Amino acid sequence: MKAIIFGVTGQDGSHLADLLLEKNYTVIGVSRRCSVDNTDRIKHLLNSDGFNLVQGDITDVFSVMNILKDNEDVDEIYNLAAQSHVKVSFSQPALTWDITGKGCLNILQSVVDLGLHSRFYQASSSEMFGKNFDECNDGKYQDENTKFMPQSPYAIAKCAAHYMTGLFREAYDVHASAGILFNHEGPRRGDTFVTRKITKWIGEYTNWRKKHSEYPVSIDIDSDYINVGSWKLQSNEIKSSFPKLRLGNLDASRDWGYAGDYVEAMWLMMQQDNPDDYVICTGETHTIKEFLDVAFEHINISDWSNYVVVDTEFYRPAEVEYLCGSSNKASEKLNWKPKTSFVELVKMMVDGDIKNENI
């Protein structure tokens, strides 16, 4: 089997490449040429048998077509490429549209024009739901029948790509499926996203705290006073020298899962006889405050309020307060369920960033 992954250097692309190589696929990873190295997440794959990294630009239909021409025997095509930062999409809407919206069309049109029989996966997003939700017995959730109400240029571009996927499925008989993925995180998440921003800060703070423990007497940075030899210092004198964690809306509630679990759902969609759309999620929702609770508790800090500052600079122009999905369809038809709990996910990310800061 042979697969092409557009957006292979991202969090999802790297996890998907790992999964497909484990299944003995030949994997062609597509990455846009960049003046700085952007292969950190796939460094372990660069010399692997069965993996080949090629340069390409999803916004350029000729680039896409040339890649597909060189790989006309490809069985599965995964489009994970996107400008995926929601807040950035407000300041760069045209770029977001070109990559996140138009890029999907470029792939689908190339598949049809070249007469390929490849199966296609489109990475859709829960951000498409925006402020819309359905009521069920257990509370509020979004599923495959929920209408979209996008609240950002990113979400609008994702909606366009999602509808285009459905159109090519119906009009041109392309085996095209879309996974409407709710927030999925992990140690490979970009550090500008709120979850990774939190855990990366904790990793840096933990490392900084260890360096300060090299005083003659053991130091508890989180106590009111610190004894250093014959000196007694207020702990805030030391705390103040380490920058606080600046975040936006702490009440935003999201359905957070582990990216490594979610790429398995992508692959399962490609194994179905009939293409379709599936919501992929955990069915649980947690606020950023709850994420902070688990993350700081993992390093034995029970009250994170002294370390976090709410900064309106990080608020979105149009906020989505609540997202929670139902993956019943994926469970029934794909036999897929998430394996990693919310607490396990947060601890995994904290441990990963503490380890990275100690390297």
C-alpha cells in the first residue's frame, strides 16, 4: 500500500506517518519548502525505509498535480495541510483560505483530472460548528447532523473544504471521506496552541526551579518563604524573576483527545467500502481552567493562579465558548474509540515538555 500525506511535518501528519509505516505502507510525505528546518516531528522517519519526503505547495495546483503524477499508483491521499491557528486566521485570512480551503480543491481536482482511483481523506474541524450545538439527554453535543456556524476565517475555510469533499464524492465518484476532528493534542502539538503553551511553560518553569534548588539549603519555591543559607527570602522575590504564563479565555470549553488516537480513525475511514463523514472526539468537555488544574497538580502545585495572567491580547475576535462532540457513528461503523483519557493526555504533555527542557 502507498499513501501520500500533505502536511506531514505537522502533529497529525507525523503521527499518521508513524501509523502507516507500522502497517508497512510506503509513505510519501509532502512538505512546503521552508528556509528554516521544519522537520522536528519527523526526524526519526527521515532515514526510515518506506518513507520519502518531497517538497510541494498545496496552494499551487501544478505542484500538487506533479506530485500525484509521480505517484499515480497511490492508494490513499491524506490532506492534513492547513494554516490551523484560529486566531492567526483573523490577521491572515487570505493565506488561511489559500492553504486550508483552496488546497483541498487543488488535490481533489488533480485526482479527477489525472483519473486516479485513490481514496482521499480531508481533515475537517470541530471549529466548523462554531456556536451551534444540539441537545441530547446528557447535555450539549455536536455530531454529523449538526449545522455549521463558523466563527473564524479558519473555520470558514474548513467548511469550504469539507463541502468540496462531499461534492467530489457525489459528482465525481471520488472515494472521499472527511473526519470532523475535535481538539486533539499531544507532545507534538505546536507551542502556540494553548494546551502546549501551558505544558511548555511548565517544562521551562520546572527546569528553572531545579536550577534554583542548587542553593546550600533545599528550596521550596512554592512556599511563602525560602531559606537560602542564613538568608530568608520571600518566595515572590524568586518567582518574580520567572515570567508568568499569559493566556486568554480560561472558561473556553473543549473536547480534547490525543492526536495519536485520532490518526487511527483517519486510517479506518480509508478502509471502508463507502466513503462518509465522521465526527472524531472523546465526548467529554473540559475548560482551560481544568487543563491548568491537572497540569499544575502534576508538578505538585495546587493553586496555579499565582503563575497565570489573563491577557486580552490572546482573546479571539469571535470566541467559541463550547465544543463537545458525539462519536457514536465512528464507534458503530469504524469500531473506533479514544484510548487516552483527558488526565492521561495532560500528564503526557507535561512529562514530554519537562523532558525536552532537560535535554
